[in-house]
Amino acid sequence: MSNVPGPPDEPAGPRDGRAQTLAGSITLDSVREEDLPTLCQWMNNIDDLHLWTTRRRPIIYEDLESDIRRRCRTGLFTVIRDTKTREVLGFLDGTLRERHGIAEFEVYVPDTRRLRRGLWGIYRFVSHLFASYPLRKVYCQTYAYNHNVVRLLEASGFVKEGSFKDFTWWRDRYWDMFAYSLERETLEAIQRGEGRIGRLRKLMTDSGRFSDYTMDRG
Ligand SMILES: CC(C)(COP(=O)(O)OP(=O)(O)OC[C@H]1O[C@@H](n2cnc3c(N)ncnc32)[C@H](O)[C@@H]1OP(=O)(O)O)[C@@H](O)C(=O)NCCC(=O)NCCS
């Protein structure tokens, strides 16, 4: 019986072979000057704002750029990049609360084609955080209507720890916000090959396409 929560155990299927190629093709990287227009465009996309922020209005690009620069200096802002083309595919951002042994993060992959960019982006980001800081657990909060992220977090081994009732307004009513967490012990179990994500990771590390701590600094 696995200690890693997640979707029901399934044997590796055709998508997993495809995922082997895909996981090798993303890398986590720092923001470059040329990424800023794309990042600002994503962060101002009013169709997506409700998915990841309580902000409901666009901001002028100059302010967004300085916000991103500030996040890079003081936070954990990291881009998900295509290893070959260097194109930016998404981003992760978060805050460390070292004194409490926790970190919080959010993830954004706008071209959502279920290519496991979110999954491996989170896995690498979280592995990097646990390897670099004395953290007990990592949190990700999401709104109850954001089913994709709920599924993504559950597929990544996160468990729902609690919820904030009627936290945000969207469309016609208030919605809860869920707090998901992943503990250090769960990550270690994944790294031992437990759960669906542990088996996928093992498939890929065994074939040499994946390394847990690859943080390409370019
Ligand atoms: C949520 C998001 C990051 C998913 O990115 P993605 O790269 O498409 O997701 P992945 O391919 O890595 O999905 C991994 C797993 O999550 C689950 N999942 C993700 N998207 C899903 C969807 N649309 N439907 C069903 N399951 C989904 C599946 O279990 C999937 O594994 P599988 O394909 O092997 O079954 C992306 O949709 C996004 O950025 N949305 C907008 C921003 C946002 O909501 N951010 C959250 C703020 S915390």
C-alpha cells in the first residue's frame, strides 16, 4: 500500500511513454529580460485571472514588470522553459516561511494540453525547495471551481488539509478556497517510487530523461 496519495493506481499506459519524452523537455529556469512581455501578457489575461489571483483587473505593463522583478528578488519566481527552444511555457511562484518550515506556491501553465508540464514543473520545484531548505511541507491553495488544479495537485501527491469558506466571488456566488499540502515524507516516498507519480518518475529517471534537481541557470 502506497503512502503517496493520488489517483487510483493504474498501470503505465501509452500516455506515460509520451510523458517520458515530455518530462525531459522542460527545465526550470530564472526569468530573462526577453520573457517579460509574455509573462506580463499571461499575468494580465482577464480570462484566467480568477484561476490564480484575487485581482480582477489588468495592470499596466511597467507595473507588472516591476512586480515580476520584485518577485524574482524576494520570492521564488521561476519559469518553466522548453529545454530545446528556450521558449517560456509557464511559471511557478512562491514564498518561503523558513521559520515555520513551510513554503507556499502557485503554478501557471497557460497552454494547458495535459502534457504534464504542470505535474513535472511542480515536482521539480518542490524537490528543489525540500532539497534547499529545512521545510516540513509545501502548500498550494486553489479555488474550489478550479478543477484542473485540484486534479493536478491530487495527481502530484498533495492532500487537502482544509478550506476557507466562501473565500472568493466568481460569476454568481462565493466559492471556498482549498489548502493542499505535500509533506517532506510524501516527497521521499515518491522518490522511492511509491504511488502513480513515483512510478512515472522512476520510469523516466531509469531511462535517463529526468533528473530531480535540474535547475538550468542557462
Ligand atoms: C492547472 C494547470 C497548471 C495544469 O497544467 P497542465 O500542464 O495542463 O497539467 P498536467 O498535464 O501536468 O496534468 C497533470 C495531471 O493533473 C490532472 N489534470 C490536469 N489538467 C486536467 C484537466 N484539464 N482535466 C483532468 N485532469 C487534469 C491529471 O491527473 C493529469 O495527469 P494525466 O494527464 O496523467 O491524467 C494549468 O491548467 C493552468 O496553469 N491553469 C491556469 C492557472 C491556474 O489555475 N493556476 C493555479 C493557481 S494555484
